[in-house]
Amino acid sequence: MRPSIFDAYPDVVCAVSVKHSDSSKPPFFFNQSFSIGDKPEHVKHNRKVFFKELGIDGNRVTYQRQIHSTNIHYAKEPTFFQDSDALYTDIREVYLGISLADCIPVFLYAPKACLVSGIHSGWKGTRSKILTKTLHTLCENYKLAPSDFICYIGPGISVEYYEVGKFVADQFEEESKYEKDGKYFVDLKKDNYNQLLKAGVKIGNIEVTDYCTYRDSDIFHSYRRDGDKSGRMLGIIGLRALSSKT
């Protein structure tokens, strides 16, 4: 699944994997994670298929162990970061991988700086404003303004299916939650969208997908829906080498 907002920039690679039953059997389907009990050879095969479809070298992907933090790391070369939830790079052919199964992925691109970023924002990261903090870090480090960024909020759980306890709901602003019949729901996509707007990103520079990982079960994995039987998607963003013909 590819966003359209980067279509004007052919050197930007950005996509989220989906279930692909032709090459991986249930319950994990086109799983991209080694950490959920799927057979390693299946994961390697699935990643190989996904990266081939994107036209990128799988050895050039940076990964992170996501812990629902506000930890942000710069990838100057393909590597693996412990304890991280946001990545950025200004190096071409270094691709950033975000593991997904309900949390909100956000992908940023700043053409002026040839800079990309991938953020994993679950309820804890959203509450702690990891997206706002990442934008601030990038603006500070690269002398950019938020209006310089083009942004994609990818598939995650929608508010209708994200029921939480009152303790969690109380940590969010009123515009990002609602109560119905004594139940509390948080809109993580809306909160991240509002973070972008409040930071100064232009409305026209933001794309938000309507897809829901929980509802659209034929397309996406969802940990809340499937529990331990849930696979993981992989979100990728990066910049091709200028000489690439892929």
C-alpha cells in the first residue's frame, strides 16, 4: 500500500505491506516480523518478496525494537536500534522500517533537506507527542520549518474499534476522544493529525489513510483483533540513489 502524497517525488520510496495469502499461510500470512513465533524462513521470504516489489535492497533497511517511547534515532547506515520508536535519515539508500499491527505509522519527507523519517505512534507515543518531538528534532537539526514537511499517516486502528479505559482516555485532549454508553474511545489518527497541524504543517501536505487495521481484516494484521495469532506489517520510507533506475 503506497501513499499518493509522495507521487511527485519519484526518489521517495514509501509503502506499507499488507496480507498476501499467496505466499504465506494463516495465521500469520505476509508477516514481516521475527518476534511473534512465525518461522524465520517464512519471514525472510516475505521480506524478500516485499523488498523486491519496492525495488530496494533488503540489506539497506534499518530496524528498531519498538518500546512505545519517544526515543528518536538517526540512521547514517543500515542498522538495528534497541529501544526506539522514531527513525530519520538523510542518506540515500538507507530505508527505515516501522513494524505495525494497530499503532499509527507516520512518514515524513522534507524535500529541502532530502530527509525522511518514520515514526511508530501507539497510544503511549501519541500521548507523549512523539510525532511533535520528532518534528521539532528534525527542524532543529536541519534548520527547517514544519511547513517544509510532507506527511503520510498510514493504516492503524480507527477510533470506532479503539476502546480504552478511563485512565488512558483521561490522558488525551477532548478533541481526540469520545465517550459512548460509558465506554471510552481514543482517535490516534486524529491526535497525530492535529499534532502536525499544531506544529505548523500545511493541511495540503498531509495525507491520512481511511484504512483501519482492525476493521479491514482481509488486508491488515491487528494485534487487538487477533492477539498472539497476529502477524505484523512493515512500513518503509527512504530515498533512492539519484542514479537508480528502479
